[in-house]
Amino acid sequence: MARVGLVWFRNDLRIADNYSLSKAISENDQVIAIFCFDPRSFEIGEFGFRKTNRYRAKFLLETVSELKESLDKLNITLHVYHQKTEEVVSNLVNKYKVNKIYLQKEWTSEELGIELKVKEHLNNTKVGWLETYDQFLFHPDDLPFEIQDTPKVFTHFRKQCEKSVAVRSPIQINSLSLENKVLNTSHVPTLIDLGFENFTSDHRTVFPFNGGENQGRARMKNYFWETRCLSYYKKTRNGLLGIDYSSKLSAWLANGSISPRTIYFEILKYEQEIEQNESTYWLIFELMWRDFFKYISMKHGSDLFKLGGILQKKYKWSRNQKDIDEWVTGKTKEDFVNANMLELKNTGWMSNRGRQNVASFFAKELELDWRIGAAYFESLLIDYDVHSNYGNWSYVAGVGNDPRDRKFNIQIQSERYDPKQAYRDLWLHPTLF
């Protein structure tokens, strides 16, 4: 009897360097794949915001559409459904007599909750289950410390990993024979299907890119090789205007349509063929920050999402609706905050410098429940990553991994990073443009 493997795609929406996909192909005669636009991912959350709003939804739709086409070239069919995951997975397992399910290992509560429901629906079905860590630069098995001993401070984490851990080489993917391809008639839903209206991107956006593995690779090629902007990344990374002040690769990293290992080895290639400098290292440095927050999330579990954070701090937090609304709509006393919030509202993007400032203002100036701000970012940001988002918010709010508990001086920040007010004018006075 033919062995059938099911690859359950979630935040690993790529062909290249995908361990679950590679393993499924090597161990089975037939491979089918699935992605679910689970309605629960688009519901209103605890703090009144859609968990996934239109910008990230559009990017995700584009990503899954491209994944479907890429898998088809490998003679693997991607089944796409807009319904609860547990219903779909159990139906496919029974219909195709699946022997094993392959998936990227997740550990946060919502993802684990869905997995539990899937397993409950499978009941006593004798199906194997292979979960693997596949979203890191430094693999968990290679760390020089146990997860529970992950350093509290990023610098200590970075130095230990740089000294002791070798980044694993990307995994190669093969195709299956055409005769073993499973056909289906499922299709990728539309924005309207997901409950949104079609929209046109704001012409001021610094993220005019589409979702998908090929799009991510094209961006990397352009930023590294065609413009050589990588050589200046450390100097430009705090920018606010223009497409190329940063790599923008975080969006493809967030849904796994490009792997951190792929980016890492491309940087090494660039260093060998073009140049090695502080800027090339700094992009690797940012990949290590991303890893750090993932390990902090693994170490502390649900504490990452609690009001007191991983430090269990007992600050007084407000939920003043007027202050929240003014922050969301860009009507605070700080024009630099307002400009950044309007960029986010209208494009689904904000610079790293902007994110730090608006979060500091929200948590340290207004003293609002930081989780509300984090939930708003979760809803709007195209490059939302649960670990980085909540890790950074708790960091800025003083309940996370910042040993100095800093507070940003918004006036000084705006003078330093927007000295001619060009960014603020773009968003606060759009009729000038």
C-alpha cells in the first residue's frame, strides 16, 4: 500500500529549506499539503481589533497562491480551505489514508490550541505526527545552553551563540513522480471571502511588495545584489522614508516564505563576492534578535502575554479609551507618534524606529496596558511575528528583557531621525504631496 504524507503548512510557507516538506517527500509515495485560512484568525480579539486585518490578509493570500503554484511544480497539491483547521485535517487524513502529518513545531497558546483540536478530531486514527523546529537561525538542538537557561539579556545570548553554534545549511527539496499527484478543486479565497473589501495600496507606502517565496527572494536579490543596499544597512536602518532604508525581509520571514538560514547564507555569499562590513554583519545581528525573542517565548511560555510580562512587574496600567483612540488614529500631542500611527493605519507598515517610539509613548507616557498596543500591531502589521511583537512590546514596556528599562524622548527622537520634518509632512500634511 502506498504511503501518504500530509504537510500542514502554517508559518513555513515556502518550498526551499523546508524540513517538513523534504521529510514528507523522502518518506512517502504520495504527498498532499494543506493550508487553512482558519476563521478564528480573522475574528475580533480581546482588545477589540481583528487578529488579522486586511494588509496581512492580502499578503498572506498572495503568499499561499504562490505556494500553491510552486508545490504544483513539485507534483504536490496544496489543499486550501477557509474553515476550521481541525475539520479539514481530519477529513483529509481519512479520505487519503494519511500515514503521517508533517508540520513546523510551534509553542504559543493559540497554535497549540489548534493542534490539540486537530488531534481530538483524529480520535484514534493511527497517524504519525512529525513536528520539527524550522524557523530559527540557530537550531534549538545546537544551542550551548538549555532552553530554560536562555540568557535574560540579548548580548549574552548573541555572544554565546556566535561562539558556539554553526548555522545549518539550507535543505534541498526534490519533486515527486507525476503519477502520484493527488488532484483537488479547492481554491485560495479572496479578500472578500475573508470579510474584507478590496483595496488599493496607499501610494506613500514603503512596502509596495507582494507576498510569496519568489517575491521575497526577488527582494533579497534586489537589496543585496542589484542595489547593494546591504552594504549601507547599518547607516540607513533607522530611516523612515523610501523603500531601501531597510531590507523589508521581515514580512517574508514572518510567515516563513523565506527562511533565516537562506538569508544568512546569502549574506555570507555577498561578503565573499562584494564586501564584508558592519552593515552586512548587522543584518545577521537582526536575525539573531529574532531568534532571541523566539527562545524567550519558549522559555517563558504564556508569561510573555501577561500584563506583568516575563518579569511579573506590578505596574499600574490604564485602559483610558480616549488615549487609546487618539493613539490609534494619530491624534496625540506628539506629531512624530501621529505620523507613524497614520503610516501604520494606511499601509500596514512602520519602521523599527517608529515602532519603538510609538510603543514607548503608549506604555511609558500614557501608561496604557501595553498588551492593547501589541494587539493593535498584531492586527495591522504585515510582518507580524508573535514572538518579536510581544517580545519587543514587553521590552519597551519595562516588563521584558530590557535591563535598562528605557523611555524614549519623542522630541529628541523626531529631531534626530526626521530633522527636516519630511516624514511628518508626508503623513500629517498629505496635500503637500
